[in-house]
Amino acid sequence: MQAMPVVVLLSGSGSNLQALIDSLANNQAVNLCAVISNNPNAYGLERAKAAGIDAVTLDHRQFSSREAYDHELQSVIDQFEPGLVVLAGFMRILTASFVERYHGRMLNIHPSLLPKYKGLNTHTKALQAGDAEHGLSIHFVTADLDGGPIVIQAKLAIDTTDDVNSLQQKIHHLEHRYYPQAVSWFAEKRVALKDDGVYLDQRLLGISGVQFDHSRSD
């Protein structure tokens, strides 16, 4: 199997990028070929360089509009001819035309059990609501913010002693475990988005994707 070129977009420290680098190093189906950041100071760029991956800065502040930025971002991405684009903490709302360009081949990870808590501050929202469980969702990107079809959800129990920081750390642990899994499935052509939903091994998944439950133990 020829390795699928994968481009990662990020804005910050790149901990999920590092998880991808570490977990997929020996996966012959995946070629992490480029990392692109809108933030020239993102530590994720240093992680990419250390791993021998092309690291590209495309500062959104140098563009007059969201549309202009996304148009140039698309041009940069397409130079690498990726089979998959992975959003790993890319703190930009993408234009509809950009999302359409990569329909069915762009994944995002979101720190909540979607459709709960779209947007930011998901850990705070879960704690304030008194939820018993929290988790993450890995989904295909659509024009609906944090609303695309789900590939994987992983959940855990919220302890009475949890605060925002402890909950964030627990979710990061799950992210680093399951994002490489989803990327691997896609590159191995086991996961695909079709008109009626997400398929794994040619089986239509439910609306919550593949479920991993760590609410009792991890």
C-alpha cells in the first residue's frame, strides 16, 4: 500500500501532532508530509521540524480577509497533494468553499461528546452543567461548525474532584490515543464518508461513530 500524504494544520503546541508522529511512525499507510500553522510562534512547527516534516507558516494576520487567507492556505496544502487534511488545534473558522474543497478528506478533533458543547470552553461547560461524563469526538469537517459526521467518540467519567485543568489533561490523554487511530483507519481506506454517513470496514456507523467508553476504567 502506498503511503497516503497527510497535511496537519495547527495553531499551538502541537501535542496531537506529536501523538500522530509517535503513534504512526511505523504505519506504512501514512505519510505525515507537512504541518502548516497560522501562528508563526506555534511550537507545533518545531515538533514538525524535529521529525523531519515540512513546516510551513502562513500567518493569517498578513491577509485582508478570511476568504483571502483560506484561498492561499488551499494553494499551500494542494502543493503536497494530500489524501487527508487533519485539524489539530487549528484555531480558525474555515470558509465554506475551503471546507467543500476537502469534503470527505478532512478530520477534526473536538473536546466534547458532540453534539454537546460545540465551540470553545467545553470542559468548563461540562463541569458547570454537572455532567457525569465528558469526552471527545473525531469527525469529518463540514460547513456546520463542529457538526460533521462522527468517526470516533471516547468518553470518561467526571470525578467530583475534577476541575478544568484535570479534565483537560484526561481528555488530552484520550485525544492522543484516538486521533492516530482515526487517521490510520482513513489512510488504510477502512473509514470513508459517504452520502448516508460514515463507514468503517464497509459498515455504516451510527451518528456517534465508534464508541470507546472509559467511564469506568482506562
